[in-house]
Amino acid sequence: VFKNLAEGFAKQGHEVDIITRKLKNTKKFEIMNEVKIHRVNSFNNRYLFTFCSIHKTLKLARNADVIQTTTFNGAPPAWLAGIIRRKPVVITVLEVWANKWKEVTDLNKFSCIIHDCLEKMIYKLNFDKYICISDATKGDLVKLKIKEIKATTIYPGLNYHFWDPNNFNRNKTRERLKLGNNFVYFSWGRPGTSKGFEYLIKAVPKISKKIKTSKFLFMLSGKDKYPKKYKNLVQLINRLNLQDNVILLNPAPYTELGDYILAADCVVIPSIAEGFGYTTAESCAMNVPVVASNIGSIPEVISNKHILVKAKSPQSIAEGVETVYLNKNVNNTKLKKFYWDNAITEYIREYKSTIERYKLRLKRKNIKENK
């Protein structure tokens, strides 16, 4: 999201500096596509970044017109810099997990309580503008008593030149995977709890019973980053004796992902939480039927050939896949498109209005202090 926004701002002639965490084998400073990238050493710890980035944030904020941040770790130093340098701060809220940490993560109870409190504290820092990536996210934010007048929705964009079915090869991929004439349903992503993959796996026996020729194509990433969750999902497949029904794939390069989407007869997105839902938007753009959870932002994003099903319900997921197989009662609506040019234009407009309101507020404050 921020790569596309920053480069879009720079193309319009705006000066953009980004402060981010320094990863191994990355430069401390470089200019990429006219965007200045400042990387802060935080000892490879995202939580320490909050403190290690304060000095750099204060320094760059001195000459900035507006400070843009996002949840979670960059928000406190951005807010602090806004207070000290007297600059407006805009926060983009990607997803609200407050009051849902236990449901959407596999953290222990104590960690959930800590993260929940920290997230709520971030929202209460009183930013000048809250930009949400969906109305669902905005709704969750308003429930936390953030003034609705300070929040707005700006959808991120999708590269439709890339996500074009004509750029990928269905038959070649099916031949390579030896899928034959099987009915194939596909799902992919990291093994996080919020993705709901365990419910899809539990739906496989039900799907196989109804569709004898079905195969579940499952591309699971994060084997090294989420070893415990990855292991749990693989063990669930083995415990249910689904080895003949599930084809477990290693992550493919981003440029090849469309081949797998196109090779499927339908895509299944069993998420239990979604801030925007890129997998949904990408699959819809590929003109492949999508079976997705009726939760979070998914109803806002989904279009084309699709079916919305109950979240956390293997039975509902199985019925959705069967509906696609039978080609009955599948919704077919006009494709919703989300363009980066629109997002960039809306962001610039919000920046300008936020800056003007901030200046007016400072002027009023100065007059009051002088009196």
C-alpha cells in the first residue's frame, strides 16, 4: 500500500521521505523511484522500532508539511513528532483487531490483553485524520469511540494490467500439476489464525463426499516465519487423512500466482477477519468464481462470480464450493475496480484539507494564548 502511495506522490512532484525498519543486507539510505528511504536499525525487532525511530522521525518532521503513519509500531513516534514539531499527523488504519486479538491470533491470553491495550492506546493518541482501507475497518474504529468526522475510507488500489487472465496460463499449470479433469479449488496465504484455513481444511471431507473428482490446491507460505501454525495445519490435513485430496504447494513467486488462480475452478477465502482483502480483489479480477467468508471488508470488495458463506463454518464453505461446481445460484455482478490513481488523488485531497484545518486550529490557539 505505502510503496504505491509514496511512489504515486513522488510522480506528482511531492517530496516523500519514508522511515522504516532496517532489515539484514539493506542500505541505511537510498532513493527508490524518487522516494527517499531511511532505514533505522532496531536490532531486528519491530517493537524496538517504535523507540529507535524517534530521533529520525523528529529530524525529518521538521521540514514536513504532513506526517503519515500507520498501525502499529510507527504510530507513536509519528504522533510524538507531530506534537513536538507542530505538524498534522494522518494515520492509515489497515485493520482493527481491538477486542478481537484472541479470536484472530494464536497469541496466549496475556499477550492478547497487552496487544489489545496497546492498539487501543494508539487510536486514542488523537491523530488529526484517520484513513481506513475499508468501510468495515472504519466501522470498527468508530466503535472504539473515534469521532466519525475524523475518519474516512480510501480503498487501496490493484494493478489490473498485471491481474489480467490473459497474462497467465491455465492449461499449462493444470498439466504440470497433473490435475486432469478434476474440479480444483484453490486457497493461499500465510498460516495466520485470521486466515481461517483450518475451517477450509475441515470442509475438505465434506467437499470430497459431494464432488468425487475434487482436489484442494493449497499454497501455504510462512513455513519459517510461522512454524507452529504451519505445522498445525499440516497435522490437521494428516489427521483427517486428506493426503489424496489436498495438494500442498510451496509458495510461488508473485509473478506466477495468477497461474494457480487461473488453474482453479474456484478460489476459497475462508478468512475470519479482513481489513481490505487483496486475495479477494485479485481473484475477482482473474474472473474465477470466489467462495469467501461474509465478514469484515470482503462483502465490500467481492464482485464478479462469487458466493458469500458463513465464517468459521466448514459446512457453509463446503456448500459454497458445491454451488460453484453445480453452477447454480452463483452471484454474477459487475467487477468492482480499485485504482491507485483514485487512492493517490484522495490521499492528497485529505492531506491538503488536514493541513488547512491544522493551521486554522493553531491560529485559533495562538490568538487564545495571546489573549
